[in-house]
Amino acid sequence: MALKTFVKISAVNNLSDARYCAGMGVDMLGFALETDNPDFILPEKYTEIIGWLSGVQFVGEFETSNLEQINTILENYPINALQIANEDIIAEIQYKKEKEDLEDFIPIIFKINLNQSNNNSLNFDELSILFEKYKKTVSYFLLENKDKINNTFSPKELEELLKLTAKFPIILGFCVNKNNVNNLIDNYNIAGISLKGGTEIRAGYKDFDDLAEILEVIEID
């Protein structure tokens, strides 16, 4: 199967999600690797899950850890890409890349939590400055907003979004649903979308709800 855009699934914590999404043709599966995260996955379970999968990349997701802690954690988790929400860590990685002239480096996803801002919305000028600063280091800029995850974009926000996607590789992690996803893909030049996995009701039984509906809408026959 194939999907019409790049898709990352975040906070995967069970085999049902992982196998379904890999089978649907998603590009990346993200796993929370910090113990204080509600979706944290133990190394043993992680190894078991990825052993069932092929054709998909695995992302280590970090919110608060420093670079030394990240490197220690990754000794137990083989990954293909790294997602970081802390700008200080992005800056440190960029400094190391430039100082050591590193050409080959694991792909970096920089997650920006818009709900931490004052207006909870897109601000082209602020985000453009931030993205320009790290564009040589970051493969994708992931935009999330927990306060608006199931809402829709306002006309003003769509206008701002188009300005951003014209210049930077943006993955949308909020305000994406089965009704607007194709419009966002076709008309707003987004690099991809990010959807969230969920918790199994019981082993082997999973209700995929919105995640499955969105993937089915963008599936290519």
C-alpha cells in the first residue's frame, strides 16, 4: 500500500498500532523513550515491536532530556531518526555538526509545541526566524498544538501556514482530520502529517478510530 503524503505516527506503544500503520505504508513510527512520558516504552517491548516490522523508519521521541541523556538512552534503542522538542538540544547538535564538520548525521525532527505560546496559533514571523536558524540541521519541523488538536485552521492560520510551507519542510501534527487532510496535502505544500498512536484496549485488540480514517482517506489505490 502507499499513502499520498509523508506520514509519521507518534507515541506508538503497542504492536497493533505498529503493524497496522506499517502495513498502511506510513514512513515513520515514533516511540517515547523518556520514562516520565505516559507512552514510554521499555527497551524489551520496543525491540519486540520493531522485530515484526519492515519498510518503516523508527524515531526516538524526546521532550526534556539533555544530549548526554539522549545518547545514553539510545544505547538500548536502535533508531533511524531523532525527534527533539528542546531548542537548546537542537542548537547543541547544530554546533557539534558545524564544529566537527559532520555531513552524515541522523535525521532530526524538531517538534514545536504551539500551545506553549501566548496566542496558541501560527505566527509566521516568529516561526520563520526559528526555522531559518536551524534549517541546516533539521530535516523536518513538526508543528503540534494540544489545545487545538481536533479543531480546524482559521483562514488567517491557513494563510500563515502557506507562507511557512513555501520555505520549510513542515509536518502538521494538529488540526488534521479526514475531512481536511486532502485539502492540506494538495493545496498547502506540507511535507507531511503526524498522527498519534493510542493505547491497546487489551492485547491484540485495538480501535484505531480517527487514525485509521485519516490513513484510509489518503491511501492510494
